[in-house]
Amino acid sequence: LLNYENDVNMLHITAPINSGQYVGIFFPQNNSTKIQNGEKWSFSFDIKGTGDFTEIGVEGPGPWVHSSEIGDDWSRVSSTNTASTGTNLVMYFDTNRKLLDVYIKLIKLEKGNIATDWTPAPEDVESALSQVKITADGINNFVRDSSGNISSDFQTALSKTSIITGSTLATSIQTQT
């Protein structure tokens, strides 16, 4: 996994020409998250690079994305179907005509027959919000003391800022204390 932007991980898959028709990733599903036979699913991701798809989606009879060429710009690719014989997720590429060098990010497997835009998992959002609250609480504790008055640490920082920069904002805040 490579880090993309804003802590979004992405895959980088490479293979030389003539490595085979089914080069890529096989995602086995465990019983707790397994797509059941008869269940509708959608699988989508963003991709860019060089190469051709062989198959993407849940194992079993199509429809698959077949022989699609991958471009230099990010594009969203999706496949939807109903699980029948297989329940593992596959992302295969054909290297018989060209080498494979692709970047893949924002992978999403969901139940239903419509691929929706990628969104972070709820637990990731909760974690980010918790971090923002910790940071805001820390700033508030630095600026205000337990009585709600401007803290001596903040007053000291303001006086040094005013001396260094001649900041009218710092001077204005100082006169309010």
C-alpha cells in the first residue's frame, strides 16, 4: 500500500508484458463479511495507469468489465451483479498485449446494484472528529484558564508575539486582559 493524499491508501500493481491474462488481486472473503449467493453487489474503485482489465467484481458468471483500457487520468470503474457460484472479490488484468502499471484507490464493495461514490467508513469519521475535539480542547486550555480568563501562558505568548511582530491583534488582545 502506498499513501496517496490525506492519508488515503492506494495500491500500485505492476507486471511485465506477457505475465498472463489473470494478473492482479484475489480478495478472499471471510464468513462474517462474505457476500452470499443471490445477493446483489457493487464493486468500484478509482484507477489510473497503463494496462487492460480482464475481470473485476465478485467471482462467478459476468457481467465483467472485459478488455477495458486503463487511462493516464483517474477514472471510477464499477461492476455490479448478483453473486451466484463464487463470493470472492477479484481484480484481474491482462498483460498479454502490454505491461501493467496501475494505481488503485478508494476501493468500495457494497450490497446493492448501484455503485455509489466512495465515502469514509463511519469509524474513520468518528476518529477524525475525536482528534479535532482533542486539538480544540488543547487550544482552549492554553488560551483560557479554569476560571475562563485568558491564561498566563497565552498572555506570555501574546506579549512575545507583539514584541516580535508588532502585531496590532496581539496588542488588542493584551489590552482586553
